[in-house]
Amino acid sequence: MSKRSVENDSLIIQDENGKKLLSMQERYEDGVMNIHLDGNVTMNVAHDFEDELMAATTVCSRIVIDFSGVDVLVSPGLKTLLAVQKRLDEYPDASLCLKGVRPSVMDIFEETGFSELFEIELSEKELSGLSGLSGIES
């Protein structure tokens, strides 16, 4: 069972012993909800991850999620991203952008075909780490 707390502009999800599992820092500016993730999107946090991202879709229709602090993304997390994208597709000019995706998470997007479903913004550093993957141009 996870515990949730809020510190400043971050939601902190912890295990029953108080160990941080995932933090989600949210910043809304210029009509865009920017969400920075730090930790891993595992089964222990999947429900909280879904709750927060779906709530973000009720506030705005442009969401940018920074995955630079994430090494693990399990299938319920992928399902959540798909549900968010589907909800945003209902609105004109809506968008979901994933940025800062580490190679371990990009591998998951590639293997599942989800890399074709989302706008994924990669830096030069991230591109160089992915040069061996199909469908990624550097």
C-alpha cells in the first residue's frame, strides 16, 4: 500500500516504510502542464500515476511529461499514457509530449510499438544512446 504526500509542488508517493517510490512535480505555465517524474513507474505507484495524469487532463489539454528521472515503466503506466492520449485526442489543439526519455524506457516504448503513438522529444544525448534502435534517427 502506498502513501501520498504533497511537498511544495510535488506529489510524493511512498511505500509503507516511507521510502520514496515516485515524485511527480507539476508546474502549469502558458497553458501547458509540465510534469517531472523522479522514481520508477512500477506496480506500486501505477494507480497514483494514473490518478494524477488523468486529473491533469481536466486542467489543461497540453501536457509535457519529463521522464528524465525514470528508469522503469511497467505496462499499467503504458496503459495510463494511452488513456491520457485518448482523452486529449478529444480536444482540438491538445497534445501529450514525452521528453527526457532514458534508453531503458525508450526500449519499452520501442518494443511495444508505443513509440509510434506518442510525441517523444529526445535530446542529442538521448539520441546518441538510442542509435542502435530501429526507427530512431539521430
